[in-house]
Amino acid sequence: MWLGLGLWTCGCAGGWPARPGRVEPPPRAPYAAEGPPPSPAPALYIPPAPRSPIQRIDYQTLEVPMPAGQDRQAAPESRQQLPALTAQQPSGEVAPATALNAPSTLRQLYRKAAEQVAPMDAYALRLSRREVVNGRQTPQEIIQFKFRREPFSVYLKWIGEEAKGREVVYVKGRYENKIHSKMPPGNVLLALAGSRHSLPLDSILVKGSSRHSITQAGLENLVERFGLLVDALERKDPGAATLRYLGSLKRPELENPVEAVEHIIPPGADPLLPRGGQKRWFFDSRNHLPVLIITHDHAGQEVEYYCHDRIEFPLHLSDDDSNPDKLWN
């Protein structure tokens, strides 16, 4: 049973930084080697989704779209093998993957994402995820995710068929600094229907139920991690991961085209991938946020899939929105 949140992606213990404060592009080396600095990115624009905002969606009927011609029953097997990835220009022509691999291209991709996520003090989105945890493939989950930066607060509600009705809330430094959960009807392994539980962050139940900690949740943690990878690449650190810009492409589960980056993880760089692996980052071409992360192990087997869509911002969240007593009394 998963009680923490594994959003993101490039490593967990020993791999992810502590959650940063307000994410803003940190000072970087002078731009003499990479030309003049890029123009500031436009103000955050998240286009209206074809459906209504999150709180008006019928969560009982939500499904994640599958690629054309692929039925949902065959998805668990077919998604395990590393798929071919074709980068395309807006014209539809295949983009040469090596043409845009200068560090300045990756730096600009990070800069745009950091500028967009910086003002997002509170937001909501839909998270679709599947993981391999302790060698076990977990079912795909669809989760309503709400985030508040100060105090660091995460609220989750399972809205798909898997674990439907489960709720989890965590606020850093409050409510004993524990993860609080309300179990859905029919859960006989942990609790009676509707009962509440609280667990410390280092609980074996928490650590054994997800690849990542709930303290790593949030888009800004993803952006910060990507920035650290770009830093290491520019410094030419020994053993640094390889990043390769793949250009613009279209994913069936996302409305807008995305800019793709291939991240080759060397053996020993990530405790979750001791023999190395590959991660693919997909940044929305319109709002510049990391909306899809897919990780494969050394054998090409999918071990992480995190898709973020239906982003709602700005959003007002108060203390009551992450207070378990107020939420569940």
C-alpha cells in the first residue's frame, strides 16, 4: 500500500536534493561561452483543458488515454520494453538528435521551467503513475494532487479504479510531521473502511510502498533536479549523467507537444538503478513544465512512469485544505 508520493524521478536516497525553497534560476557561470542570455520566458500560461477545472471534473470516470490501437488490457506487458522515441520538428520532419545538444539548449530548457514554476505557490494537477517497487509492478494509479509551498503541504486523493477513495495528506513540521491517510472502503489489509492512520516518514510501510518519498513531491523538485543535472554536465563532472536533447515530439497521453530529453544514468549513480538506466524527461512546449517522466532500468524495463496533466494554477489553498482533522471530520 502506497502512502508516500513518488513523483519524480531521477533518484531518491542520495540522489534527490532536499526540497528547495522558492525555485528561481540560480546564478550561473557567465554566458560568454554560450552566447547572450535568452530572453525571459513569457508569464506562465496554462491553456484551458478541454474539460472543466479539477474541482469540477467527474473523477469517477477519469481514464488516462492509451496510444491508438493499444487496448488497456495489453498495456502492462507492452509498456515494459523501452519504446522507440522519434523526435520531430513542428513541420513533422525528424529532428537530428545531435544537432541541439549544446549545454546552452539544456540550460535554456531548465531556465524556462524554473521561471514558470517559481510563482506557483499552490496548484493542483492530475497525476497518473505506475512503478516497480521492490521488484513488483504496481497497477496504474490516477491521483488528484494538490501542492502548497509554504508550509510544504501535499494532499492526494486516488480517483481512478485502483485504490479509489484513498486520501493522504502531509504537512512538513505539523501534525507530528507524519503522513496521515484515510483508507477507502474495502481495504481489509490495513484498516476498516474509512478509518484513519498516521505513519512516520521513515516507516517501513511507507518506504516499501513507493520508490520516492512524499517530501520529494512537487513540480519544483523535478525542475531543481533537472537543473542539477545540467550543472553537472556543464562542469563535466566525472561520472556525470549524459543528457541528450531530442527535440519536439507528440505523446498520446498529452494535449500539447513536448520537448524531450534523454538522460542516461551510469551504473552506481542512482541507488534505485544500481546498474544504470535511462530516464526521459518531457517538458510541455507551452508552459515549459516537466509533465512526463519515464524511467527504464539497464535491461530496458519500465520502472517509473509519472504523468502530470490538467494543471490548475493559480489556486488558493489554506491550512484547512491540508488539516486531516478538518478534512476527515
